[in-house]
Amino acid sequence: KESQYSYENVCVVPGGRAGLTRVMAALGSIQVGYFTPDYTAYQQALGLFMRISPSPILHRSIHEALMSSKDFRFEAEGRGLGATLLSNPANPTGQSLEGEELENYVKVARDIGMALIADEFYSHYYYDGESVDPEDGGADDDSNWPKTVSSAAYVEDVDEDPVIIVNGLTKNWRCPGFRVCWIVAPKPICEMLSSAGSFLDGGANAPLQKLALPLMELDFIRRDAWALQRHFKKKRDYLISGLSALGITVEWMPTATFYIWADLSALPRPINDCLVFLEEAVRHKVICVPGVFFDINPRDIRNLRKSKCISFVRFSYGPAMENLEKGVKQIGNMIEYWKKHQESPGMYAEKSFDD
């Protein structure tokens, strides 16, 4: 492409949340669209600055993993959105906008002058690529890259297209303690983000930026991404199989991230409620995240009587395989107990309160 990113299109920030906060601080008085379920931190990011009006973009069906670009255009134009924030690949569902659909999302942003804020922190965690892993006979050189996805591929003019990409060492490089992340955007936006950082967070740690330079070598990235995808795919497949055997269903096979969006609705009461499930799971030394936390509702703009995510939890297959095996076993023990002692969530809550 004739238009290429340069250092002027990159703003280094001290962590992903700090980056999102800078982006929100730089926005004007606009409506910012968001999806549910999506990353829990967006609730705080979208609620920080009062001049921003969060606007939920509603799927036509709860069973729709991703919104079609046609529906997205209808929503964005109809609501008059000035920006849209989304994770891609999606946390917590592990689904991914890519190819023609992702290209169309970028085109919508370009056509209507809407900022597309793409959180691409899991863009190396893909399990459905067509390239052949070097361990399975594929070439071990620059001609054979593992699958990665970025909206940058569909940007036509790096200083005009309103696409803002957030990424960093936290997930793809598995170095969360570095707190070194970056925002890729048109030059004028990067200048605003740098100014915002001077009063919000003071900037990223310079010595750790220098220490991270070897991690930016393309050959290292290629080899590391192959190893990452190989390793996490095995754990994904194990956990999905184990959960399915316990009666926990997964409607959408995760093609990316290291999360499983699991449906508890077939489990005995009261552990078919995600909050009760978490409480009981903790007693069995298992941790997960209740689905209602991803039904983000910044500044309580929606009157949520009952979340559509009440029967879902997010499991992570980030831990070691040994821990996943222990976790599945403990969840199985928990489910067996509640099959014999079913009760309503209300009764459970009353007992918990009495305790």
C-alpha cells in the first residue's frame, strides 16, 4: 500500500486501560457505541467522561455471535455514532471479525466519519488458520506465518481513516507486568493522545520499553505466535470437551482468545445462575467470571431487570493444563452435588444471607 504507518502513528502507553482512558479523554461530545457482552473494563472507560454518551448496539438475537457489517452500518448511521469501541477478537466469546466483514466495518467508519476503536489485545490467539505449523511440516521461515488479524490491513490512508487500534505486551506477548502497550492511529490523534497522557498517567516506563525491543523482532513474533497457538489450542480443545461432558454447553466454538463463553442453563438449580455458580465454584477452589459482568452498562444507562447473560460464565484456558484438569474435576463434583440438592436461587440466597 502507498500509505504506510510510521512512528508518528504510534503512541506508547502504560497499559491497555491507560490507553483506552487516553482515547476516551481525547474524544469530543459524541455517542460511543459498544456491544454486549464485551470486556468488563469498557464499563469504566465509557463512564469516565460525562461528555461521552455511551450507546449500546443491540444484536437482533442473543444467539448472534457477531453483528453483520450491514446491521452495523444501520446501527451506526441511525444512532449518529461518533465512535464505536469493540474487542476483536472478542472477550469473552472468542469470536472474531475478519476478512470481508472486518473490511466492511472499517469502510463504515471511513464512510460516516466514525472512529472505530479496535481492542486487538488477543490478535495472536487464533486457532483456525490455514497455514501449516512448522511442527507439522510447514516451512519455518518468513514465508509461513501463523494467522493473525488486525483492522490495520483494511486502512487505506493511515492519517485519514478513523481507525484506532489498541494492542500491547500484556496478552499477545504475555508480559502483563511490563505495562507497555501502544495505540496505532492517525498522526493528529496520536498527538492528542500524547497530550492526554501528560495529565492522565505520565507515560510508559522507558527502561521496560527498551527491554521489550527484542520482542518486536519479526522472526521472534512469528515463532512465538506459532508456539502460542499450538499450546493454547490443545488447552481449548481439552476444556471444551471436559465442560461439554459435564453438561455445560458452548454455543460458539472460540476461534480466538483463551476464553470460553459457557452456557449454564442446562445445569441443576441454583448453579444455572452465574453468580451462584461462581460462589459455589470458589468453594471448590475454581474461579471463573460471571456472565453478567460482561453485560456492560456504563453509568447505568439501561434499566436492566435481568441480564441476558445470567446463565453464562467465562472460563479461561490460560492456566496450566494440570490446573485445567483439576478444575474440570472439581466442577464435576460440584454439579453432582447440586443434582441431588436442587433449590431455587432465591432459597439459596436466603440461606447464604442467614449464614
